[in-house]
Amino acid sequence: MAGKLAWGILGTGNIARTLAAAITRSKTGNLVAVGSRSEKSAHEFGEKFAVPRRHSTYEALLADPEVQIVYISTPHSLHAEWAIRAAEAGKHILCEKPLAVNHAQAMAIIEAAERAGIFLMEAFMYRCHPQTKKLVELVRDKAIGDIRLIEAVFSFAANVAPEQRLANNDLAGGGILDVGCYTMSMSRLLAGAAHNQPFAEPIDVKGAGVLGPTGVDEYAAATLTFPGGILAQVACGMRLAHDNLLRIYGTEGRITVASPWIPARDGGTTIISVKRHGSKEANEIRIETEAGLFSIEVDTVAEHIADRQAPCVTWADTLGNMLALDRWRQSMAFQYDSEKPEKALVPANGRPLEVRRPTKMKYGRVAGVDKQISRLVMGVDNQDTMPHMAVMFDDFIERGGNCFDTAFIYGPNREKLLGQYVKNRGIRKDVTVIVKGAHTPWCNPSDMSKQLESSLHNFGFDHADIYVLHRDNTDVPVGEFVDALNQHQRAGRIRAFGGSNWSMARVQAANEYAKAHGLMGFSVVSNNFSLARMVEAPWNGCVAASDPESRKWLAQHDLALLAWSSQARGFFTDRARRDLTSDQELVRCWYSEDNFERKKRVNELAKKRGVLPINIALAYVLAQPFPTFALIGPRVLSETRTSWPGLDVELNPTELQWLNLEEQNPA
């Protein structure tokens, strides 16, 4: 077996048996180990497939030095935990579809693979088969003209008990995740092929389904709208027998595939039927394979193991498919019990939350807060579900982050989710929560007090670590704000406070009033601050502190700055170019000749340092001669990951001036 890939199988169910047989018949694989949660099932599986190494725990399988790659065949609800642990053990991974229960978990798995530098593929075996490759070729070559409608069905009637995998809510059963994932995957593949792209994402997903007594979808359907006027109608089920086929309708004909999902399971002939308008008979394209479907999948993995991804199912493709499946379920108001806020008790890896050591995080202090605060602050403004929030925030904390920026105006749902998340993880004493309130037109002491009370109720907290007035109201004397904030501070409802979008003059006036009256003053100011000059405020009432006068004031008074839009909302990424104007807000707020000159210098220095431009932009914020904390708002884990190297970049004063166009001699 020299030169063959050494496989271990995690789980001993029916699909594990299918792959075990496929590995033994493959050209490239050698099945060396199996792991089960019982010694009996591991032994029985090993006897049937002549597996020499038999482990009675999953942990033992992952610790086996002879195993190079693990096939994960557990129920859906266990994919994330064991895929992450397999990556941490340095094993390559083929994970049964769907990769995870939802998009958030899929992100966590892929990030674990990224950190470990291992191969990972979601086991859509049909994507590896020559029939699918031929189908994509026909669509790209416009064999039936321009694609208009895709019909994809995968459904069956299973007589299973409520506790079994397909019907079990705790195991993420139901039709959408079990077989609807195929129909979604195929539709996205073909919609992309129509535009010579590897896949396409639906613009709109409208779904419906019927939930059974165990709370999983027994049968469901969805209509997908893709760019270019392409529609897809997909259907699936585990309690409904249906014709499992694929039809593609174009302007010049139609394509029919009688066996799209399990083509030639044991090898042999499959047929694609192409019927053009005006033709009396369909053209039958025959695809011959000697190897069985699953053995082809095994050999595909081996072929691309060094690439870490297989082109037939890339990580980006998997993430897009999981997100589309989430949207399907969301459109029919269907979530698993495990996805409910109060159920998310541990991270996706199944272990208690802890910081990964060593951490790159830098920490600072704010007067009035008795704990160190991470200098990267996570914005709580785009996490609308617990699965997404938990995965994003777990990763942030594992990286050393411990500060969250919230606001009353972000809505009670996000406040409640954050409060539940903190409760679930038991980390209230370890994290700093910034709470903003009194946004225009409620910017006055009375409404501020009402909003603070409401926010604390939503969080389930007895205090905010830092309370920040979200806007200023110059019609209100600063003393009235300072008096009200001190009342809350003395009552224990807040520890420190400050102002967001306040001018330096108003902050100074507030602190002078506080000093004159023996009161606590502003500890922080939270204004826009970035290397790029804010040409126009994204929202009314916004104030920047990036100008030389504000920077000088902050340095003189040593006041902590909580910098929002610290990376100029994507200006230092490829989203911003002189010839690219599709993002109107980016153009309105950040496009200017001086900013593009700054971006040119950022790119030059980033190339010199071997980092991304956004890392230089972030390092600029953190390198100021006064305490700064950069507020970041990543939407996905890859954005968090790519921001992190900015913590390693140290900029000297000459470089700071050069980047900001205040020194004309190159660094």
C-alpha cells in the first residue's frame, strides 16, 4: 500500500460503510483505522472491512499517528466539533455533507482548516463525477442557449423512528440538510456555469416546508432567483417519495439528467439527455466510468490533497451553499433547537471557551474600568442570530479579544443576544461591554437614562463597563450630561463614560465642568478615526478626530479614543479604486485625491512589510501617541483573521507622518 493515502473513518453508520468500501476499491486510498463511540461497533466495522486499527473513541482515532485523513460520517450536529478537532490534530478531512448545521459552523470549520494548513472538502460525491463535469460544460457552451429555469428534486419516503437521525431535531435531521443541500448545490453550480463562473449565489430565496412532530422538515421546496434572470425550483424531503431528477430549461432547449445525485454508484453508464427546440429526438450523451461514484470521490481527494481544496467543492462554494440553506430555512421560520439562543452553551469545537495561547492581542486601560481591555473591539452591529454571533465572538475571544461595542440603536434583539451569549459562556467578569445610547433625536439626559435602563434589562447586566453618549446635543449644557452620568456611575449602573461624535471642545468643556464640581469626567471619546480622511460623514451627526488638531488634543489630554470605522469601512481593500464606483457610500465618504495618495503609500508599505494594506491601516490607528482602541466590524471569520496581522505591525513616527501626508520624504 506504499504511496497510498492512509484513511481513518470517524463513525460507523451506513454512509461510513459506503465510503469504507469505496476506499478499498480506490486507486489511492488505504483504510487503516476506524473510530467509534463503542468498542463493539469499532470491532464489527473493522472485521467487515478488514480495518487493522480499531478505536473505541473518536479522540483515539484522531490521535492515531498512522491516520493521514479522516472521513467524518457522524450525524450533522456533530460535524463541526469533530471536524475542528480533526483539523487541530493535523488530519486532512473529508466531511460528509452538509459540512455543518449552518453557515456559522461551516466558517468555524474552515477557519480551523486554515489554521492547521490541512485539506478539507465537503463530501458532495456527485461533484467529483464526470457526469457533473460534462453537465457544467454543456451549460457553459450554451448547448441549450441561455439558461432560464432549473428544476432539481431529491426526495424519498423514509420510515424512521423519531429518535433516528433523519427525524431527530437534536441531530439536525430533516430533508433540507440531508438532501436539499444537493439541490441547492446543483442549482448554484449551474447558475454559475451559465456565466462561466464556478458557482453563483441566489439573489433571493423563498422557501416553504412542512415540519413534522419532531420539529424537522419532512418535505420542503424553494424558489431561487439568480443573476441574469435564472430561476431555480428545488424540492426535497425525507417523508415524501418523488422523482429524483434534474431538468434545465434554456432558450434553445432543455437538458434532463435522470440520475443527477448518485450517478453510476458502482461504475458504468450514465446519460445526459439534450433536447433542442425543433429536434425530433433528444441527443443522449453517455458517460462511462469504471470506478464507482464514491471511489472517484476518494481519488479526487488524493489528487488535490496538497492544494488543501478540491476545485469541485471549494471552501467558498461550501460557505455559499450553507448560507443559501440557512436562507431557505429562515424563509420558513425553521431553526433547530440547538440554534436557539439559550441552547448555544459551548463553542462549535465542543470545549469550554478559552484564549488560544500565545495571543497577539494588545491591551490598554480606561480610567474607571478595573480590567485590561483588548485594543481591538468587536462591534455588535451585524449579528442577528445566535449561531453567527457565537461563532464570531468565540473566535474573537479565543484570539484574545475581550471588549464589545454595542448601542441602543442597534436594536433590542442584538442586546438580548449579546447578553445571552455572555451568560452562556459565563464570561461577564472577563469582558468589557461598551454601551452607547442617547442617539439623536433622544440625545438628552432624560432619554439617556431611559435607554440605559432598557439596555441593561435587555442584556441582563447590572452595569455597563463603559457608557457612551452616541451623539452630542449642543442645545443641552454639558453640565447636565455630566451630572446625569455621574448619578448613574454612583448608582453602579456604569463604571466609566464618554461621548461619541463629540467635538474636542465639548469634551474639554465637559471635563472642565466635572473637575470644577468634583465629579467624574469623560474617560473616552468615540469618534471616527482612521488613516483615511472622512470626506463626508456616513450618517448625520458623525464627527471625526483624524485631523491634526484633534490628534494633538488627544495626545495632550491622554484621553482614550474608541475609533469607529478604524479601517475606513473597506477603503484600503480592493473595494476602493478610482474606477470602481459601485459602492456609493464608499465613494461619498472616502473617495478623494489625498485618500488615494494615502492608499498608494499604504500599499507600498504593506508590500515592504509583507502584510495586507488593511493591516497597515489598522497599525496606524494603534500607533498613535495617545491610547487608542480600534472598533472593528467583521461580518465573517475570514475578515477577523485577515485583520489580525495588523497587531504585529509597528509603525515609527516617521512612517506615521509619511502615511498621513504630513511628511513628504518616503519612509
